[in-house]
Amino acid sequence: MLADLAAALADTLDRETAALRQGNYDAAARLAPAKLAAVNAFTEAAAQAAAAPLPADPEPEGPPSPEPGLAAPIDVLDRLREAAQTNSAALEAALAVQGRIVELVTGALSAKAGAPVGYGSPAPAPPVSFVLSVKA
């Protein structure tokens, strides 16, 4: 069960990362509820698995095997770790792009407010109303 939840979370992170890399921030934002649900399901299952009592240890007849639901296979956890790191880098890049856009817009508004009006005298800065709206 934990392995399935880890794989589902990795899939969600991969979809969000792909959308971010394509510059499709709207699609990435629409994945937020699915991402939150996947994170919550995985962390809850991991906490339950960690809190579960370990079964009595009879004499082993071979190499130990993980109890079902208690441990996700290492390859699934490695995939989740990689997906989380890649997603984090894509989110940081998207935030940097957003920051540059805000700087460009605010810089353009500031430059317009101090533009000269006739004979080179600067105009008084008019009141500026500015709204930037992004649908999430």
C-alpha cells in the first residue's frame, strides 16, 4: 500500500514538473489539489506504518521480507525522491520567471510615472492602480 501511494505521489509530481517545464503554469496550478491529496495520503500511511507494532519475530528461515504495507520497495522510494528533487527545481525556476515578470511590470510602471512632460520637466507621479491576477 505504501509503495502504491509513493508511486502515485511520484506520478503527480512528474505531471506537475512536466507542466512547469512547458511553461504551462495554469495546468501546474490545477494539479495542486491532487498533489496535496497524494502528499497527505502518503504521509498518513507512512506515519501509520511507522507506528504499527512489529510482528513477533519467529526463528527466521531465510532472508527477512518486509511486511506488506510497512515498507515500500527501495526503487519506488528512489523514484519518489528523484521526482521530488526534480519538481523542486522546476518550482524554483517557475518562481524565478514569475519574479522577473513582476520586476518588468513594476519597472515599466515606475518609468512611466517619472516621464518628462513638455520642456523636460518631470510630471508628478499620478496615482497608479495596478492589479495582477493569476487564476490558480
